[in-house]
Amino acid sequence: MRVASERLILGDRITESLFLHTDIPIVEAGKKIGADELRRIKRFLIKEVDIEERPEGMSEASMTDQELEEMTEDSLFDSLIETYNQVFTSWEQGLVPNVYDALRWVKESMPDTMRREDILPYFLERGTEAYTVRHAIYRGAIAQLLAEAAGKERKMIHDLWVASYFADCGLARIMEWRHTKRYEAMQQEIFHRHPAMAFQALQKENIISDTVKRLIVQHHERLDGSGYPLKVKGDKIMDHTRLFIVADVFAAMTSWRPYRDAYKVYDAYCHLKARPMQYDSKYVMLLGQLLLPIESGDRVLMSNGKIATVLRKNNVFDRPVIMYEEHNQRIVKDLMEERQLNIIQLMD
């Protein structure tokens, strides 16, 4: 049955996945509606939803308008971005970062756990406002997702969030200069200094761990030494920093910027995967497995120009067994064996 979204109640079961402009569903088919699902449907202004017939005795009177409003309150990310925006604005105005406020904010705000379906629908569908502020929260969420999957301790996840909080405070300082002739003449050089500026602002703060300081100063470094500001490479970039770098680049690429549109999730993954000399392949592959579940029946565009159907998954998520038609014949390829053949696009 099809019902208006304002007539949904807790316990309704969705029969058709809800999408907007990406291949990530807002709510997946078969999902029983709870508070989180109601919140998403409300935020993205979905007008009608297909649900299973309700059992006898289950009526719309089961939940009042007040209860619905309480269950569909703003997302965690809304409140994080709102409060962090105030902090970033204070930095733009020349105020010194307050490390005690930062640590308290992270302790009170860091989610218990992070899920793909919480992150991507929110950040891929939102507007273009305050993109630097949004990036800090997006990066922290992706870093937590990766860290949890990699078995990192809670203390390390806390450090990743603190680093994401402070990593771009140097950008706030740089924005003071953006209308000067010096900035126009030395834009790239000045921009490349922002990790070092953030590090210097915290260098004497003993309450901030050395791990966090290293995450901040190295979050634009690359394994081959092509990053900035220090151009360190290889073993000088610690494992947790490699994770943070992957989270930073992915969050930046899949977000809108004034000079380009956002990359699709799979395109961003392919960019990272194609550069193993710059990004740690372990975390790139983990990112893909977490954010790009390729399922049997999915349609994919192959590097040979064929549109294929996924028949079966393999241990490596983007190397499944695929099938396509050629000269009226059914061609089956196992991408674990056909290494020269690659998926280049996920079809809608």
C-alpha cells in the first residue's frame, strides 16, 4: 500500500527502497520503520512511501503528532555541524583554539558507532553551504567508520575526531588573507602551510596528545613524499595517519567545492585505488568494502565497454564474477582471474 509520509508509523515495513540522487538508499526495501527511518524520510521531504499492509490493530493513532516530532528530531550531523560552525567562525575572527572546549565537544559528541547508511545519505545529499565546516565532520565520521572496522581502540577513534576538529583551523587563519594581493600571488604556497599552522597553534598544548598533533600535521602527506607541508613519506607516516589521510581525501572528493562538483563514491574510490604509492591500499580497500557493497544482480560498466551483471561476489569486493552478452553469447568472467578487466562504473 502507498501512504503519505506524514501517515507513517513506527513498525511500518518499506517495500521499495527510497532514493534521491545517488545509488545509496535513504531507506532500504524490507526495512522496518523506526525513529531513524522516520527522521530520514522527513529530512529529505519524501512525500509518499510504499509499505506492507498493516496487521490488524495497527493504526495511525498509535503515535501522536508530538511523538512523531520527537522521533524525527535533527540528525546528529546537523547538531555537530551547527556547533562546529560556531567554533570555526571564531577562528576566522582571530580567536585562539580552545583545547579544553574541543576535548569536551569530542567527548560529548563522538557517536557510539558509525554506519555507512548514516554517513553517505546525509553528506552526499546535503547542500554546498559551509563546506569547510562540513568537511571536518564528514572526515571524522569516515575515519571512525574505518577505525571501527580495522579494530582500532576507542582512544584512537577519539584522537581521530580531535584531529579532524583541529586539522583545518589553519584554513580559518588563511581566510583572513584571501582578499590580499599576497594571497593571490602565493595562494598555493600559503594553502600548503595550513596543516603546519594548525600544528603550531597546538604545539605547546600538553593536553593534546602527540598522536593528534601528528595526525594534524601529516593529514595532507602522501606515502611517496608528494604531499605537504613536510613531504615525509613511507614509514614516517604512521598507520593511523594513513587511515586519516584516506578518510580526508575521500570526504573531500565526494563533497562539492566551488571549483568542481562532487565525485561519485565509486569514482573517488577508483582514484584512491589507482594511486597505491600515495594512499595505503589496506585502508582504500577497506573503505570500498564498507561504502560500496557490490551485490549479485547489480549492473556494472566494464573497462571493455560492456555492461555486465554481477553473478557472484568474491573475497575482493570489486572483483566479482560478472556476465555480459557478446555476439548473442553469454560471456562469464571471474575478475579475480581476469586481472586486465575492471569495473569502471556502477550503473544506477
